Amino acid sequence: MTAVDAQFYWMSAKVPNDEFLLYAFDGEPDLDRAVEQVCRRARACPELTTRVEEGWAGRYPHWVPAAVGPDRVIRHDPADHGWRGCLAAVAGLARDQLDIRRMPWGLHVFTPVLGIPGVGGVGTVAVMQVSHALADGARGSAMAAWLFGRAAPVPAVQRLPAGFLLWRGVLAARDHRRLVRDTRAGLLAPAAGLRPALSTNARPEGARTMRTLVRNRSQLPGPTVTVGVLAAVSTALSGVLGDSAESLGAEVPMAKRGARHANNHFGNVVVGLYPRLGADERVQRIVADLANARRRFEHPATCSSDRAFASVPAALLRWGVGKFDADVRAVQVAGNTVVSSVDRGAADLTFGDAPVVLTAGYPALSPLMSLTHGVHGIGDTVAISVHAAASALPDIDAYVRLLDAAL
């Protein structure tokens, strides 16, 4: 297991971080046959036939082969067969995190489900639960697509060669000094700073709720789907928070370019949401923030930092994770919400003989983030999702109405 993936694994004991990838299908397939197809596809994918073996505490955990049987698929029959009732049941899945020493992914199936957007009659919802140590958003999407019939294999991980931490640390320090010089010279924009914590940064308490809006790509404003949704979140969230939203910012997971060196091949960047600006100027500033973050991501300092982190001894990283205190409260934070955006490709997936109609995702809440957003596209359909605790949004439906209008 790479250092970055082990960090997600060990941190999950303090901050649960399983991911839930939702796919909705038109119709009710023959479940026995559909489950067998999923298991057969999984058995043909090396990345899906693994589990974790701990071994000696001074070494990183290992991925070892694991069998895939029908127990990987859990069938649910919720009391409420409506779309909203299904989302309530999905929200409750987070209470049971995976033990990746037994299995790092599972599939939850809900059927029949009524009222799925884009489905005239009865539909089926399948939710892939996957440990963050096994996959980030893009890799998890590739795994789910393989399970549901896409021919493209899950991209392999090209591990960085083992290195000497001290030497890689020296190189990382050198490239960091170059990053500072380039920033001072105006070759790079400064990194986004901290901002005041808001009610959305309160510890998640009370009921946890999920909602999803659905749009055709052509209906969304902005030069890209991600930018259009960020601008709309700015409008909706400032409408809820009022004057305290002036410094509003969002954390946006950004995929790293180049070869994938770990299951988790991304970093979080911070984008200002500029609620006091007009629509056009706000979009321009958001576009500039994302472009500046990408340029900083591509600076040699980022690669050097990744290589140094990959060389951290397991005992040292485990000790560091053990020192993390989830109860510490911060006055200033990087962002006030999360907006995670993933294009899941063509609408070519099926569960049994039921075709996919939409896909959605609900980024996990954490001790300093009680409101997150997912933006997920498949084909020409984009789902904009909200995951919130009552401590952040006492009335999530009022917020979703504001977001719906802003979109």
C-alpha cells in the first residue's frame, strides 16, 4: 500500500471516509442474473479482487488477493420505495463503514424505486460503497463502470520507486523554494489563504440528508459544468448564510496529471466563490482560481513533495495519523464547503438489462465540513447533489430550492 493510500486507511478510524457512488437504472432487472454478472465482472478485474492484510505494524499494509462472491452485493427493501426514501436509506449507509481487511468494496441494490428523475415507471438504484484507500473519485468511477459493463479496464497504478526520505526531502525543499520564488516573481498566483469558519464548518450533528437535482448538460450555465455549479452554489449558499458569506470558498478535489502513482491521485484546491460579485465577474474569478490552482499543481514542487511523502516510513506516518485530534476546532479553514466534480463518461452502463439514467455522488462529511456537494455526469445528464447535516442546514430543502433556481 502506498503512503497516501495508507494515510486514508489509518485516518478512516478517526474520520470515516468510505465513498458512495450511486447509479440509477431504468427498470427492474432479473436480480439474480444481474448480481452474477457484477460478480463475474469483478472477478475479471485484479483491482477489485483484493483486500488488506496488516502484517507488522512497522510496515505498510499489503493488498492481497481476495475472492468475490454474491455476499459483495447487499439487497435492500426500504419501507419507502420513493426516490427520496431511497436517498434517505443511502445516507444511512455511512453508519456502517467497510472493513477492508475483509472487503474494500460492496454494492448496495435498492429496487423497486419510484420517482427516479428520468424514469417513467419503476427503477433500480445501485450504490457502490468503496474504501477511500482503494479509490479516489475517478478510480472509483472506473471500477463501477467496469462492474456495469464498460469495456475500459481500471487504470493500473504505477508505484513510485522506493527512495531515501532525507534525500527526497532535500529535493522537495529545493523545489518549494523555487515555488516561493516563482510566486514572488508573479509567474504563479499565490495559493488561496484561509478564511473564517462558518456554520457549514460546524461538526456534523443531527440528521444527515441527501438531495439531488438533475439537469441536461446544455441547461447548465458557465464555460464548464464545474464552474457553473460553483457559481450557483455561491448564490444559494450566500442566500442561506447572509452577510457572513462574504469570504465564502469551496474545496475542490483536482485530479493530478500524469501517471497514477497511488489509488488516490488527486489533491484539494481552494476556489473563492465571490458571492458579492455579479454573475459574469464571479465566473471569471472562479475560472481564474481553478486555472491558477492547476498551474501550481503542475509546478515541480508538487511532484517533489509527492515523492518525499511516498518515502515516509510506515511507522512515522502511522504515528502522525495517531496524533490527529478530530475534536480540535479551527477558527479559520481552507473552504466552507466541498464541490467534487467527476465526469463518469458515456451512458453505456447497464445493471442486468436495465440501462443507466443518472449517476450521483455524496462526498463524506467530516468534523470540519458538514455540507458537501457532488457534481456527476453520465452521457448528457448531470446530477448536482447535496449532502448535509442538520447542524449546517436545518432546512436542506430551502437550500436546494435556492440552488435549483441559481442553476
